[in-house]
Amino acid sequence: MLRRTVAQFLRAVRYRNRRRLVNLRHRIRFYRDDIVVAPGTHVAKGVVIGRGTRISEPSYLEPCTIGSYVAIGGRLTVRSGNHLMQFLNIENDLQVRTIGAPSVLGSRQMVNIGNSVWIGDSVIILPGVQVGDGAVIGAGSVVTRDVPAYALVGGAPARFIRWRFPEPVIAVLAGFDWWNWDDARLRRNRALFEIDLTTVDPHDLAARLREAT
Ligand SMILES: CC(C)(COP(=O)(O)OP(=O)(O)OC[C@H]1O[C@@H](n2cnc3c(N)ncnc32)[C@H](O)[C@@H]1OP(=O)(O)O)[C@@H](O)C(=O)NCCC(=O)NCCS
């Protein structure tokens, strides 16, 4: 009984120290890359977040990649694995520590979220989902399938609602990675960010993107 209590205590201390180190590494990167992550957010080791991304309220992130300039509301949950369901027991500590059997945690299936994505409040993104650049995920969605670039999806399970822009415009935008520009270049091209992409002529847009310096 005493041995078990001591072992549990040491495990808790080790876990806390590991989390402190992970949190410190994350905080340094967030500062360097102008990333805002709401206090209280769980950011697992292995989470990579791009420049200028904002998470407004506490969220829970298992290993995943999140691109640059992603706008995230609150209470986002990203999961990167499922429990194995084919065995008698499904709870991992019991399986590994008490019974001594192999883990019932499945392999990692990374979630990758693109750049310039908007994620509404209280969204759950399930293991292995890929979210394309410029996508929008409506509040309260449970995302079980990949989301194409510039699509708007919503619901549980999240379904395609509409494209953000006409499809010829989305075709022109493919590969246009403004999120990798530095701040000076973004400012120099301010006019591009004021174009209404729901009404623009795709040929005009293509010409303007070619001229962007
Ligand atoms: C996704 C969203 C942007 C869509 O806005 P919109 O383009 O104005 O869409 P509409 O209100 O015209 O709805 C279009 C359809 O999608 C549905 N829909 C909209 N949002 C939805 C959501 N979150 N989940 C499920 N369905 C949704 C509507 O019911 C409607 O369906 P219908 O055509 O069958 O009636 C908005 O609904 C949303 O969820 N915003 C997030 C707000 C938020 O969380 N902000 C804080 C974070 S920064």
C-alpha cells in the first residue's frame, strides 16, 4: 500500500516536471513567433503552431500541427489517438500498470490544420483529420473527416456547408502562400487583403497575385 502511494507520488512529480519543461519550451516559441495561446490551454509535447496564430480561450491540444495566422475561438479539442477497443479493458493505466499487458492506446494519428483557418468555439477535431488552408469550422463542430482548403463545414459530424469563395477563385488561390510573407511584405501588399474574394474576377485576381512583390 505504502509502496504504491510513494510510486504514485513520484510519478506525479515526474509528470509535473516534464510538463513544466514542455510548457517552458512552448512559451519561448510562442513569444518568438507572436503566437497567443490562452492560459490554461493544454499543449502537448509535439504540438507545432505557426506564426501569428491565436487561441482565444483555453483549449486542449494533443500532438498536432497548426499553421500560421489561424484564428481559434475557445475550447478547441484536438485528439491524436483512440483507445484500442477490441480488448476486455479499455483504460490504459489498469492495462499497463496493474495487469502488465501492452498499452491499449492506439497509434498516433496526427491532426494537421492548415494556415489562415478559422475555428469557431467548442470544436472537437478527431485523430488523423487534415484541415486545408483557409478552411472555416463552425462553432460546436465535431470534425471526423478531412476539410478541403477554403471549405466551410459545420455540425456533428461536420458536413460541407459551402465554399468560402467561388471555385475559380479558390483555384487561383491554390499555392498562394501569403502566410509565409514577412510583415513588411504583408503591409506592402495591403490592397490584396482588401479584395472581396466572393465577387472578384478570377483573371484579375490572378494578375494581381502575380504582381505582388
Ligand atoms: C460557420 C459560420 C461562420 C457560418 O456562418 P454563415 O456563413 O453566416 O452561415 P449561415 O448562418 O448562413 O448558415 C448556413 C448553413 O450552415 C448551417 N450552419 C451554420 N453554422 C453552423 C454550425 N456551427 N454548425 C452546423 N451548421 C451550421 C446553418 O444552419 C445553415 O444551414 P441551412 O442552410 O440548412 O439553414 C457560423 O455559423 C459559425 O459557426 N461561426 C463561429 C462563431 C464563433 O464561434 N466565434 C468565436 C470564435 S473566434
